[in-house]
Amino acid sequence: KIEPIHTLSDHTKAVCALEANSTYIFSGSFDGTIRVWDRHTLTTTKILTGHQGGVCTMAVCGGRLISGSIDIRVWNLETLALERILQGHNGGVNELAVAENKVLGGFDDALIRVWDTTSWEVERVLEGHVGAVYAIALDESRLFSASFDKCIRVWY
């Protein structure tokens, strides 16, 4: 039988996003915050604020944490400071994924947007779903997306 050894419970609303690196655990919540937990002491070391809504997705991209809500924020993992807010999208992001020098987002407007992490500009918008995009997965050569439209699309 597997038992929990510790409970981290400082958020005020549901936790719906989780990421980790070698130093921190990041939890995103409907309370609009990201708690940064020390992996060894399991205590909150910082609270990242500023999102326009609940934080429902996160991805670690090199030395950055990308977090998604109604807005998408890029945080420096060394300083835990906000670096930028990504532009070029409408409405909430449901899923973030990273691949090489790209950040991909699945959105309520049924689109997938791809940002280049050197310029932080939208380099491509993928159309094909007719419902909100809720999940993205990647392999070596393909992108898979799942949507409220009851479909999984495969992109090359």
C-alpha cells in the first residue's frame, strides 16, 4: 500500500497544475497563484502572482517556467521573476507543452499557437479543431492534440 508522506495545502482554491525541476515544485491554482515549494523542505519559498485567472497549466522550458491562465506568463527559474507576458492569443489557455525552442498552447478558441522561445513571437497558429483544445502531446516528429470536439488530431 502506498501512503502519502506529506501534504502541501497552502492554496486557497483547487490546485490544477503541477510542475517540478531539480530545485522546486510548482503548483498552480484556481486562486490565481503559483506556489514555489522547496523540494527538500517542502515549504513555500515564494508565491508568484499576477495571473488574470486560475493557473491551469504549466511547463518548464529550459531555465523558465511557462504558466497559463487567461494570460501566459514566463518566469525566470533562477530569480523567480516575471520575464514577460506572451502576446498573440485570445482567451484562456488549457494546456502548455514545450519542444526544443518552442512553446505550444491549446486554447478555448479551438486553436493551437506556437511561440518561438528566441523571439517570443507567435510563429504559427494551427487550425483544425472545432472545440477547445485541452491536451497536447509530442513525440519525435508529431504533435497530438485533444479537444472538446471529441477528436484527437495528429499534426506533422
